[in-house]
Amino acid sequence: MPNNKIVSREDWFEAHKAHLVREKELTRFRDRIAAERRDLPWLKIRKDYVFETGQGPKKLADLFAGNSQLIVYHFMFGPGADYRCEGCSYLADHIDGANLHLKHHDVSLVVVSRAPLAELLPYKQRMGWKFDWVSSYASDFNFDMQVSFTDKQIAAGDTTYNFETRPRTSKDLPGASVFYRDATGDIFLTFMTRARGGDPLIGAYHYLDMTPKGRNETGPYNGLMDWVRLHDEYQEGPQAEHDCCR
């Protein structure tokens, strides 16, 4: 149980009122960062990437589905993968609700993985997800977006992720990339976020941040991998106090 100080209503009010000042500072700072993000330079996409979709092969331009803005979530799912990433699945659980609104605000959202579509769709059906999930198996898309790495890159330690080059062992990592398509059909990479940059896309985290125990990630990894499960693998009823550390 948290060991917080118990005070009078008046002291409680004044403490929370003072904290609200800091909350407002954070909100305004986040707004400034978002504005700076929109002012970042763009990179023109010059390759004609093709993806495997449920409607047949599609180019990157087709994924915009008539909108000018496209968000791609890079889901860790390589060809023949024998695991299902809890972190990516946790984030993916939040996509469909947001997507109901994004598609009406000139934004399309697509999930992309390297595994062939035949490997992706059964898992999508199991999880009950509705978003578009496409395969980049036959293209360099994931590698050019620096979320997938060849055996040669891994052996040489030449793996760049989140704007940092250092040795890595994972062939696939998560992230989000944002694109814009102008009236002439040219496509630009406007922003990418990797690693914990995906936290803002996980609504459950923001609920947890309001609670007395917070995210309570106190297991061996000190992160979501300590407690998050695929949503159809949670035990019934409240978790035990130390279940996150199993």
C-alpha cells in the first residue's frame, strides 16, 4: 500500500492546487514540443514500396486511402516468428478506438510488419483487431525505416534505431512513422518515433499514471514486459500483488 501523508481537506486542496500548476506547465510544454515536431524538415520518399494487403498488392500511396496523412505503426512480427510481442499487442489494443476518429480527420493509420500476410491475419483475428495490417515482406520498407535489420547489419553492429547506431541482436523493433502526400502525389516522411516514443499511443498508461500505484512496473525489466499480457491471456480477477514479477 502507498505510504502517503493523510491531511485535512484544506491542506489536501492546497497541495493539489499547487500540483495543478505543474500539470499545466507539462501540458503547455507538450503543446510546444508538438508544434516543434510539425516544423521539422521532411524527407522525400523516392522508392516505390509495395505491400501485401487483404485487397492485393498496394503501393505506399494506396495506404493513404484518400487522406493526405498516414501513420504507420511498425509491429514487431518477423517472418516465421514463434512469439507474439506483448508490447506491440498492448499498443495495438488502443488503435481501433482512435482510428474511428482519425479517418475523419484526414489521417489514415496502417500497421506494418515483415511477416507474410498469411502469418499476420490469424493473429489479428484472434485479437479481434479491425485496423488494416499489411506486410512489407517483399520490400525494403522496414529496413529503410530502420526498424528491421539484416543478418549482415547485426553481425557488423551496424544497426541504427531511434537515431542511434550501436550493436543490436533483434531483427525487428517497434515504432511509428508519419507520412504526408501532397497534391502532386509526392510522399514525404515527416516524423518517426521509436522506443518509448510510443508511450503516448498507449491510453492505458495515462489511466495508470493517475492512480496511487502508477504503472507499478517493478519486475526484473522495470517496464511493461513485467506485467503486460496478451489481452486474452490475463488471469480472471485481480492480479496478485507480485504477479508482475513472475
